[in-house]
Amino acid sequence: MTNFDEIDQRLLAELQAEGRITNVELASRVGLTAPPCLRRVRSLEESGAIRGYHAELDPAALGFTITVYAMVSLKSQAEDALRAFEDHVATLPAVRECHMLNGEIDFVLKIVSKDLQSFQEFLTSHLTPAPNVASVKTSLVIRTSKNEPGVPLEL
């Protein structure tokens, strides 16, 4: 990490682990009083080091029992074709992540769905007919042994 002192790094680690921590508790954990802690957190937000805060939801508890990774190859890798595909994917709530790759596959998507039938409907109605799509290969997640968002902050 560049331009972040030890306190900034500790603030980032604490907030990444527990985004709902109070400013008072956060300040206590990193050895500050509340006002300078809040100023540092605001500075980290303004710098873009902290992009936002969210609740981690349990997909299965909300009825999303299927997670699929889709490897998408496009017919053209021209910038306008890439953007058209990305713009299309941005409109699809089931697509939770979209990453452009280097290599044979152009994009990998993480998709959640209620069940296999609704995923199949999504695949044939929204993904394979998307702009410039040449092929889609899918892999169904069987089990997740690690899901750790963020970055590995070492103190």
C-alpha cells in the first residue's frame, strides 16, 4: 500500500473486517480518539481507498440457490464491441461480477439465480443473445470453501 501510514492501514483492515463498527470502537482499536479517527476515515473515503460500505447477504437465505461462472468469448475485441457487451451486462441484475480477461476468454461473469431452470432462462434469453457474443461456457458452483472480499492487508 502506498502513501498509507500504519494507522491508515489498521483503519482499513478493521473496516474491511467489520464495516459497521462505530467510530468510537474503531478509534479505540487503532489507538486514536474519535475526532481524528473520523477525519482519517473520511480522508480514506475521499482518496478512493474506501469505495463504500455494504451488508453481506446470504444468497441461499434469499432464495438464490445457484451460483454460476460464465466464460464469455466475443466475436470481436474492438473497443466498441467490448463496451456494448459491458453495457448490456450492466443492465442484468443476476450478473454480480463482470471481469474482462486476457487470453482465450474475454469475460468471466458471476451469476446468481433462484434455481437451474431460471438460470437456463437467463442464459438463453439474456446472455447468449447479448451483443457480439460468440460463445458462453458455464460452470456451476458446487461448494464455496473461501469467500473473502477485499484485499489481503498485512500489518
